[in-house]
Amino acid sequence: MPKQPGENPTQEQVTAPNGVAWTRAPGGTTSGHQLLEALNGISGIYGDVPRRWNWWEEGRQRREHDRHMAVLEEWDNGAEELPPDESEARMKAWSDDFDKRYEEERRRRAQLAADTYDEERASQRLQYLRDTADAAFFGHVLRKPANAAQRDGAARREAEARASAAELLHTIGDPEQVIDKRGYLPSERRATNLGAHTDYWRHRLLREWSTKDRRQFNALLKMPPPSPDDMCSECEAPAEWHEYDISVRLFHPPPAPGSQAEKIAQLMPGWWERCPACTAYRIGHVWGGSHALPDFDGGQWVAMLPPLLRTLFTSEPPKARKKRAPKPKPLATIPPGPIDEVMARLAEAKAAHPDAEVRTGAGGVLELWNP
Ligand SMILES: [Zn+2]
């Protein structure tokens, strides 16, 4: 095996990037390169989304963990071996410290929210995101409008949405600095949402589709991992999906029974499930009247989706039934019979089809075919 950086095969020692020297235990067979890979792998196994993006199979993350641990167990970094009691005490101290830091962080966030959360500004930011998604939605319609009335309507609505977004931006300032009521910035929520998208949406669907729908499975498997910046800060969908009225709200319980929200949800299907940063077009469309673009329908929506979204969120179009080629027929047939009769009919057939080839068909019938 070629020598890897940081590896010294004669002493079976490797120095990790953090300066810790590791020595391979007698009988160990793994290389220094494998050790460095395991150290790197184990540290990011639960946090690195691109790495676990395609670990959709049941138990895959645990298997990756076990694989790295099996390598690490062959190496010793000279850390002091503690007696069981002391080891337990250290674990408890570590766990207590973790709890303490967690509680401090929770308090810090709560204080930050108490000091800086502004409900109106947060609501304006959501309206700004909706306007931006609306403008993009109408822009997609404008690429292939169904008719002139629809084109004019979409152009007007796109301009209105852009103007509203610009005005809100002026009022809000930097939307990235608008904290939520739990004390989190949009960028922090996007990173969390990407992790949830991967573990609870992508992996679940890949498991489901691996046995049910290879078309959707293959399309989703090919989807490249988004960067945290690509995500919506309010739900578990990439922000671009909101331009097509697609939301992914994984942790959004149904409205409380008897609540006003429940009544609205019944009146406007899709309203409760929609992310507050998503285009509101569908709500307006269902509402009808001037909210709906002239002649816009589901078929047009499907046609304007990018291929990946079309595969993931719409059912497969019914396959056009293959037209079966008509069964070839002979030019003429002559049933078996007395020789004179057959000869006479053959002569007639020859006159009509001088180039035909004579074959024998089922039941002794003579058939004339194009050669
Ligand atoms: Zn969203």
C-alpha cells in the first residue's frame, strides 16, 4: 500500500491533524490512512449533511459509525486508561456539563428573543418572502402563458409582488437579522431544516419509494444536496420549491379542534399545510374571482415545474397506449379444394398479383403474400 501522509509504517504510528499521536495495537491490520479517515468520519457522522445525504437505508448511519469504530479500536492514542468508577464519574461530569451548557444556551436564546423579537417585523419578513415567491411564480407563468389575458394578469401580479417586496425590504432592513420568537436567526434555522429535510423527509421517502416507485426513487436519489443557504428558513423545503407552491412542513400539527385556524383550513384547502414563506397563489386560485389567473389549471402548473419537482410531486402521466401494428394480412387466400378449382383461383390470383409469393397457411389454405 502506498505511504499515506502522516503515516510512519515502520513504527506503526500516525499523527492526526490535531497533533495527537496514534500507535497501532499489535495484531492491528488497518492502515494509517484508514485511521485518519475514521477519525474524520466519526467526528462528522451526525452533523455532516452531504456525507449522510444518501444514507437512506435503515441503520446505515449506525453501520458507518461501527465501521469507523472498528478501525479506531485498533489504535491507541496514549490516553490514560481510567478505572471503571473514575471513567463513570468523568462521563457524568461531561454529561452534567453538557446539560449546563444546553440550559445556558436556552436561556441566552430566550433572553435574546425577549430583547429583540419583534412580532410585526417577523410578520413583515414572512410577507416579504411570500411576495418574493409570488413574483417568481408569476415569472414562471410568464415563460409560457396560456393566452394574452393570462399573460397580462401574470405580468401585473409579478410587478405588484416585486413592488410590495421592495417596500417591505425598505421597512424591515436586513431580513437575515430578523430573529424568531425562539431567538434564532434565519440562517440558523436553514441549517437545522436541511438536517431535518435529509433525515426525516428524504430518507423516509427513499425508503418508501425504493420498493414502490423506482421512477420517483431514482429521481430523488439523483437530487444533489442543497447547501444550507438554499433552504427555506421556515420549513423543510429548499426555498426555490416555494416558487412552485411546494412546501414541506414536517413538524406542523393539524390546527387545534374548534379553532379559527381549523375553520380557515376547511374553507381554504392547502392553507394550513403551506409554509408561510411560500407563494400564496394556490390559495387565491382556489378562492377564485380576480385571484385566479385566467385559464390557469393543474396541467399548466405541472408543465411549468422543473423536471425533478414534476417527478417528485406529481403522479406519472398515463402512458399513451401503444398502437399495435395491424396484423399483416395476405393479399389473397385460396382454400383447399378440387384441383381445377384451386388452379382456376390461382390463375385469377396470379393475374391480380403477378409478383406474389404463395405460402401455405393454417388448414392447408394457400396464401398470396407480397414477396
Ligand atoms: Zn418554507
